[in-house]
Amino acid sequence: MIQSYPTCPINTLKLGACVDVLGGLIHIGLGDPIENVCHPILGGLLELEAAVCLCTTLRLKLFNLNIIPFALQALITCGKTPPPGFICPPLT
């Protein structure tokens, strides 16, 4: 039996700037960078979709996966709560 995992419904390239902010690559002068950069992109997604999209983008950018908990915490800043016990799905 093949287990199916949720997928990201948006182009993960759109989340690139958000992930760069989370990785500390971009510093925006005014306001909260997570709110200003990430929220507009994640705002239209369901909680699980947003979490999966962040995981996918982090992996595609080959970031240190130790920032995934911080990235998932950023979802809460955007009003998205990852499902309890959520872990990033394996790459397929």
C-alpha cells in the first residue's frame, strides 16, 4: 500500500523570499519580516498546505533542516497552526 502525503498547491518558488527571511538571508527594514513577506503568500492556504509548502521550499533551497521548527513557528505568526505532531513529509 502506497501512503500518500499532502502536496503544496502553489508554486514553491513563490515562497522563496519567505524562506530566505526565515534563513536570515534577507533583512527587511520595516516591520516584522515574517508578517510582511510570508503572510501574503501563506494567507490563502490551509494550515496543512502552508506547512507542507514551507517544508518543500526549505528542502528545495537545501537549507539546514534544523530551521524547520522555526519555519513552522512562523506559520503561527501568519495565523496558521500546523496540525499537532506535524512533521515534514519525506521527499518523493
